[in-house]
Amino acid sequence: MKPSPKDYHPYYKMYIDLIDSEDIVSVLENQIDEFNDFAAGLTANDFNRRYSEGKWSVKEIIVHLIDTERIFVYRMLSAARNDGSDLKSFDQEFYVRNSGCGKINHLLLIEDFINMRKSTISFIKTLTEETLCRKGDIGGYPFNVSAAVYIIAGHFIHHINFIKENYF
């Protein structure tokens, strides 16, 4: 079931609103195929493309997708296990800047995204309805596990659409 606005910071509404389906696992699974199709159409040079000076390259956006998914899976795990920790937000610019992704082969990034997503799906499938409703805290704002799942899926849609609209 789609999370309620009380289950996440208002910033994440834009991602959650991009999801039309209540079958979030199928959405995440379909995104693997979508990502494969998208990446297959790009050359190694395309991955280094920026739509404007000072903006992220396609590679950097993919690293950002992977990093964000890893962080949200950790947040989901923390909440699902009733950890009770107040989890910190993260500086996406800092993470991308320190990723070294310019030196990483684009094929390895594709593989990393797919492996990360498969791991995310596997983890989500282990969660019960009860654990999906458990709450955590990010920087003083509540979220529940289900909201994090929708954020991951919507975040992917947002960035892939942005690349398609602005880079090619």
C-alpha cells in the first residue's frame, strides 16, 4: 500500500507520486529491465556526458542512484529491526564527488546497479506487513519502511527521466 504523507518527509513526495502501482516489488523488478534497456543504448562516452558544465555526468547520476539505494536500504533495515536510531541525512554532492566514478568502467556501474537492485528486492521480499509499517527517523523526520521502498522506485524514475530529457 502506498505510504501516507505522514510516513515521510515532504521532500520525498515528488518521488512517491511518480509511482502509480501498489505492487511496488514489480515496479522495482521492471526497473531493472528499464535500466538495462536504457544503458544498452549508451556508449562509454555517453556515460561521461554532462548536459551542462558543472552538472553531473550520466555516470555520476548512476553512482548517485546506487548510493541512495544503499542508504535507503540501510534505513529500511534499521527501521524494520526497530533500531530506534535517529539516522542522519547525507550530502549527495559529497558522495558523488568522492565516488571516484570517473575512473570506474561504465559496465561495472551497470552491473553494480543491477546487483544492488536485486539485493534490494530480495530484502523487501523478506519483510512482513508489520515490518513494512515500522517507523524510523531521518534527521528528525519520521519515515516508515514502506515509504523508503516507494522513494527508491520514484527516485529511479525521476533520474532516468531527467537523463532522457536533458542529456540526449
